[in-house]
Amino acid sequence: MVLKYRFEGYEIEVKDNEILLNLGPQHPSTHGLCRLVIKMEGEKVKEIIPVIGYLHRGVEKICENRSYIQIIPITDRMDYLSSMNNNFAYVLAVEELLGLKIPERAEYLRVIAAELNRIASHLLFIATFGMDIGSFTAFMYGFRDREMILDLLEEMAGARMLYNYMRIGGVKRDVGKEFFERCLKVLDKLEEKLKDYERFFLENELFINRTKGIGILKPEDAIKLGVTGPNLRASGVKYDIRRVDPYSIYDRFDFNVITDNGCDSYARFIVRLKEIKESMKIVRQAIRDIPEGDISARVPKVIRPPEGEVYSRVESPRGELGVYIYSDGKSDKPYRIKFRVPSFANLSAFPHFNKGIMLADLIVSFASIDIVLGDIDR
Amino acid sequence: MKLKEFMKKVSHVLPLFVTLKHLFMKPITIQYPDERLKLSKGTIGLHYLDTNKCIGCGTCARICPNKAIVLEDAGVKEIKTARGVIRRPIKHPSIYIGRCMFCGLCVESCPTKALEFTTFYEIASYERKSLYFSYKELAKRRE
């Protein structure tokens, strides 16, 4: 007997020896509100259909009714684990539209903020990944160390998660010398802790057995499916927008693009762990080179860009984050904004490389692509 | 060779030493209502309104993305001008904190710096009514 199920525009056939399992939307390992409908034969996964939209707030439509400066706090709320990078992408797009030149100090502050946020985001990935494979200790460590970075960002922007720090033409506020000293101290401390992480995970046979060879994403598939960020680099493709298409002042820093040829969950974990170190390198260099000066260019109070369209992209912790803006040149509100978010592409690729694995491994693979549902649904 | 094989066998025990090390560390959690975390200088908390400085221009109400700020009549105020003291009706901002997302655009846009942020963060309440902060309540200094 064949049963037919219809939902969300999908039609799925279930035979006698198969079952249809609903994972989520309220599930601890779905990182928000993601529903996965899984067709299984015994323990084996045959088909996955991600159902999204549970966190939809209509950000793109809201943006059409807000002036350019009012949109910045809204971009915070898309990928809430890397708000700084969201701000960065949006602000860069508007500046390109206006043809603004940013003071040096502001550029450096932006890079420091974005990289600190990347460290915080990757630490949270380590925490939640540990949680999903059943290691509660890792969860505690990750959150503990993320707290140190959040304290720094709190001093910088005034908030712990939704910073609203960058402005069109610069940044919101300046930081003093003590901040940089504290920042370097925290980075030194974090370096010590990272050694603990390496001992905790990479020498751990249990962890390796649980993650190696799970969810293999081949490089050619990854490129075809539009996967970006650490997930793509874990498949061995050397692609980082900070290097390929340098924005802001990223061409001045010396850092490596981390790749791994493992293509599996383990590789994705290692790439992120190593990227923390690279980000720390960038922050250190930025603190060394930061000049004195203004933190904001002269920008009119009401921003009314000329008619035109622009697409700017940044490397967010999850991949390529692009912002498309069309301005009609008449009003102080954008005519249309579109965000190209990395998590969406990564989740879309997810069903293709996880056919035939066990259900328990599916959770590991799902955790390793590090998606944020606020980003996907917007 | 033998040692390597042996190490591989016991490698899942090694991470235990990391956790063991943490056993002797100071706890990092705090007992919240009794102890409090030290906040940074620039932490954004509840607004504070200096009614002497506020000129009732309404810039804050206009820039608020969530329209959380409304202007409320604040009686008649004496204003010093070049021609002498004049009396005129004035409005002050009141904030519906339940709608506020603490983006700080109102504080930045204030021309006389009458609005500022305090570090008071315990605003949670059982009633929706008490989330409305009139200009009189905003003018109270909170720690």
C-alpha cells in the first residue's frame, strides 16, 4: 500500500516499509524553528524535506517602509549570532550607493567588531555542536568563552547581541585605549582555552568516531548547490570573500584561508575551530595598526541616495551574505532590499548530501552546517 | 607501536583531564538576585530624560523605527530667550518600553542631548501598563 501525503506544496509517497518522521519545529537540535520531514526506511534516511518559515517576520518588506538609518537595527535581527557582519554588509551597500569614503579609524573598528563577532559565533557553534552530539561539557565551555567576547562587544556597542553598531559613514561610538588592552588580554586567554578545546575534541576517539565520514559534501556538489562559508571550505574549496573580493580593508591583513579536504562533519568543525585563530590574528593586527582620527564621515541627516542599484557582499561567519538595494532616487526609503543569506543556501543543500545516513547521524550533520533560522526566514 | 595502540585505546579518557582541570577552577556563574554582574560603561539600559534640556522638538519620536516614542503634553514651561523669559506650552517624549528595541537612534539624534541611556536593566514587569514610561518617570534617575 502506498500512502500519499501532501504538505507545503510537496507530495510525498510512503510505502509499507517506510515511515514519515517529523523532526521539529520545536526540537533542541534544530537551532531555532526548523522542521525537517524525513522519510525513513528503518533507521536509514531516504528523503529530507526542510520546512521553513516559522520565524518569518517579513524583514525585506519592513525595510521598504523604513528610512536608510532605521534599517540598521533590523538587519541585526536576521542572523542574530553575527549582527555585526549583517550591519557591515548593509552599511557597505548604502555607502557604495552614496559613494562615501570612510575614515580609517572607522574601517579598523568595523573590522575588529566583525572579527570579534565571528569568534563569538564560531564559539557558539562549538557549544551547540557539542550539545548535539551529546557532550554537555562542550556546551558549557563554548558559552563561557563566548561571554568574554560578548563583554568586549558590550563595551563597544552597548548591547550583547543586537549591536546596531555600524552607521552609514562610520561607527556609532569610539573606544578607548583600555578597550584594546582588555581585548588583547581576552584574546590571550582565549588562546589558552582553545588548547583545551583541541585536547577535548581532536584527541577524543569518541568525538572522531561520531563525526568522521558523516554528511559528506563533495566540492563539486557544494559549488553547484551554492554552499558558501566554512561549509564550502571544509570541502576543500579555497573561497573566502575576504580574499577573493576584499571589502573594507581586508586586503591589508595577513591571514590564511582555512580549508580541509575531509568534506565531512569533522572537517566542518575543524575549519571553524581554526578560523577562530585566524580571526584572532586579524584582530591583533588591526589593534596594532589602528590610527587615531574621526570615526564617522560627514553624512547628511536624511540620506537620499541617487537612483541606482547595488549589490555588496561580505563573508559572514556562515558564508556569503549579500545585500541588494534598489533606490528610486526620490525618497529616503529604499525601493527594494533583498538579502542573500548564507544559511538558506546551506540548508537547501542539506537534503542532497544526507541521503542514506542514519537518523542519529543526521543530527550531527545538521548541527555541523551551522544554520540560524532567523537568517533563513527573515 | 604498542604505546600508540594503547594511547588510541584510552584516548577517550584523555578529555577527562580537561574536565578534571575545571573542577578546581573558580565558578563563573553567579547567584543573580543576590549578586550582579558588573556592566560595562556603555551598556544600554532604560532611558533618562533631562526635562530641563528637552525642547520638545520630536526628533526622537520621528526617528524611532518602532514608533515607541510619543510626545506628551508637559504643561507650560518658561524658556529663556534673547528677548527675556517667555512662557509657552511644551511636549516631552514618553516611551512605550515594551515596543522599544534599544537601538539608540533617539539618543543619538537628540539635538540637546536631553535623552540618554542609564544602565538600569530590570524593566521586566507583569503588566503591560507598567511598560509605558511617561516623561515624568523617565526623568527619575535610576542606577
